[in-house]
Amino acid sequence: MRVDIHAHFFTFSLFLTGAAEANLRERLVRDTHMSSAAAKTVVTLLKAIIETGVGQSGLWQFLKKIGVVDHFAEQFVTTGCLPSISAVADAFFDGMSAGQVARGYVPWPPGVGETAEELVATALMMDVVDASSSQADLDKFAVQYRDTVLQAIRYPGRVLPFVAFNPLRGELALKTVEYALDAGECVGVKLYPSLGYDANEPAIDRLLAICAAYDAPIIMHCNDGGFCGPNELDPDKCFPGNWGAAVENYDVRIDFAHFGEQNRSGAYNTVWRDNICTLMAAQPEKCFTDLSYQSHMVKQTSHSAAYANWLRGVMAEPVGDNVLFGTDFFMSCMETDVLSYWSAMAAVLGPDFDRVSQGNAMRFLGFEPPSAPGADDALPRRDSSLERHVLYLRGKKKGNPAFASGAQPASWIRNLL
Ligand SMILES: [Zn+2]
């Protein structure tokens, strides 16, 4: 089994709430220094492209013709514009199999295809709303939730849903998480603090208690880019040290995603990533990180050689057991394709790539150790969210026409269903 611990399967139309649009406009102003009027026009055009259907849009054809849309932007936009979450999940698995191996498998070595291994990916939901979001925007998440869980049914044991938690939604956010874990529909929880919430809020204490009770892992957006609330300082709400302190009192596992990458100011800053290493050393049972969206490793920038050396040093330390592999599909498709991302990371990490994409990821997800490294016989821990998920899928096996319609159940779950 190979695990992509950080992937997204939502569509733009389910994701683009008024709050998300406002954030996109602000990011354009901040990152490209365009006027707010120009940013508004760009977002309006983008919405028009999404609503028309990207393939048919004359505007899209025009942007391609004049070279505004490059190959990667095209992959990103066409994926996000697919008509359903099922279509995005299928595109993910078809892209990973590269037409060489069966759907649900990844050619191994990545992109070569001499052998194939089972592919397991998380499906991290996003919930970009705030206290003033309209009811129509608030309702979008219910559809995203339902259709993401559907992928777990279509790809049993291969797609592991993580429910988004956004306390700006109020009490319903906690209820949704509790339902998702109790029913076994989701395996873990996704946090995105830069949308506008802090580690020390009372709702976070309650969330951590729920995750501890269900033995459910948490994946937290942890770079200073991505989506954020209207406050200029909101990206700082992802500062890992605050969350490391918050989990001290709870028996939970949290993945600080993107290894705390900080380059919002244009210069690479190592404060967050060093802080994550300190947390992983101090709380090795609780604190993890992932290597998603480190696209400079594919592009080989001036920064990437030094980064690769540093990363190999991290893997040689005990904290190397707490590093996970993820791609950030299909966000990372803005800059690279996902198979190239696997290949680049595998080349940099050598034998350590097995640790980040196999044993480390399985421990984080809630598996017992397998009989041998890489063996597909690991069982979910007793009373874990993963075990509840198995029971949920067992209930779907008979009589649900969607069951295994994407790919056959993964071998780790086959005998459990
Ligand atoms: Zn992500």
C-alpha cells in the first residue's frame, strides 16, 4: 500500500462560496498587487468560465490561445470544473494509474510501472464559510460531504474521507464532526485555521476531545499561503506551536501539513518548519507533518537542493518517523502533475520514501503495524475511527450499487468486509 495523505476531491462549484470568492479577490490584490476592481473582474471571469463549463467557454479558448493558460493551470482548472466529486476521484485514480495499471493502483517505481501497488488517498474536505455566509453557501458543504463520503463507498479502503471542521459555522460544525466519526463515514478531521480561528478557542478543546474519543487523526493546513479570512494576520493562526500546545492535553494525532512552509513574503522562512520538528521530537505520538505541495522539488528551483539536503537530515533523525507523504492533488496541479511529484519525492528520499508513504502514514491513520514493512495485512486499531469506517463500509457492501464501482476494495479491507 502507498498512501497519499493529502488529497482533495471537491469541485469548484461546491467549494466557491461567497467567502471563498472574497478571499480569492484579496489574495489577487495581495499577491499580484492588482487593484481590487481588477481582482473583482478576474474572479467574475473565473466564475463565468466555471459556470459555462471550461471546455465550452470561448473565454477559456481565448486565454489558451494567447498563452495565459499553461499546461498545469489547465489541468488544475479542468479538474476543478469536472461535474462531480466522483468525476474528480476518477480523474485522480486514472491519472495515477497512468493507463499502465488497474485503477486504484499506482505504477511503481512511480511513473515507470514495472510493478504496481495499491493506492490509498485521503479526501480532505474544505468548508470556506464565515459567520455571515448565506444559507445557500452554508448548504454547499452538505453536498460536498455527501459526495465525498460516496467516494469511500466507490473506492473501499482506498479513499479515506476527512471531514472539514470550521467553528465559524457555529455549533453545527461540532455536531457534523461527531456524526461523521460516530457513523464511520469519515476517518479523520481537516482543520484550516487561517480561515479565521485560533488554537485556544473553546470549540477547539471540544473538537480535540471528540477526536481523542474516536481515535481519529487530524490534518491541519499549515503554511502561510492558501485560503485565509479577511484579517491580514489570519495565516498566523496556523502557527504550529499554538496547536502543539493545544494537543498536549489530548490523546490525538495531528499532521501539520506542507511542513509549515512559509514564503508569503517571497523569502523562504524556516521558523514554522523548525517549530514542527521541535513539536515532533517532544510529542512523537501526537505531532506529524506532511510533504504536500512542495512543488519546488519538481521544478528544481535554487531553493530545492538545500531543501532536499535538509529533508534527508530530518529523515535521519527520530522525527523522520513522523513525516508523511502527500501530493495536495489537485491544488498542486497548478504547478506540477501528481505522478511527477511522486517521482521527485521518491528520488530525493530514496529508501526513506517507503517510510513516508507506507509505515508512517499507516501509523498516523490508525493502523496496527503490518507483519512486515510494506505488507498489506495491517489491521485498524481497536475502537479507532478507521475501525468504525470498516464497519460503515461493511454495511454498504450489500445492496449499494455504488459499492466498489470505482475500484475493487483495497486488500487491507477486503477480508474485513
Ligand atoms: Zn491541501
